Amino acid sequence: MQRRLVRRATLTTAAGLLASAAAVAPMALNASASTTKTPFIHIKIVNFMFTPMTVKVNPGELIKVTNFDTVAHTLTAVHREFNTGKIGHDQTKSFRAPKKPGTYHYICNIHQFMTGTLVVK
């Protein structure tokens, strides 16, 4: 009889642990899902091109620009609404998107054939 009580207690403890794990699991999934969203937009400079060439953002959103080329570049709005200044090899610079919705064309001031578009929703 004592063996049955020990066994029943073990099963009850195991069931309780499973119930606790099931209750915690959705919270863990939600926590990881919410942290997967990137808190910024990332534009890469590779082979003398902005990637992606067109970016859609919210007003005031943070934009990071990383230069993977071996020469310096800039990301500068044609009408000067934003400008990273020179970005060296393997460097990252940030700026905020304009607060006014619209389409903003940008270039590299050093290599003006490099172009891109920022669309603020």
C-alpha cells in the first residue's frame, strides 16, 4: 500500500510539473517572438550598391547603414534631409527617417552613381 502512495505522489508531482511547463511555454514563445522583430531598418552597402535599394519605413524610424566595401561611402538625401557622413569599411552609422511622409531619394556623395530611395509611410 505504501508503494501505491509513493507512486501516486510521484504521478501527481509529474502532472503538476507538466501543467506548470505548459503554462510557462506560451509565455516563453511570446517573449521570443516579440524579440525577433528588428528594432531598426538595416541598409547594407555592398559592391557599390545600397541593399535594399528601396526601403519603406515609418516616420522617425531608426535606420542603420553598414559599409561592407573597402572604400568609404555616404548615404545622403538628395535634398539633405538626412546624411550619414563618411562610413568607412565595416563601419555602421545611424540616422532617423524624416517625420514627414514622402519619398526621399539618396546617393553616395563620393560615388554619385550609387542611388536609393527611402519611402516614409
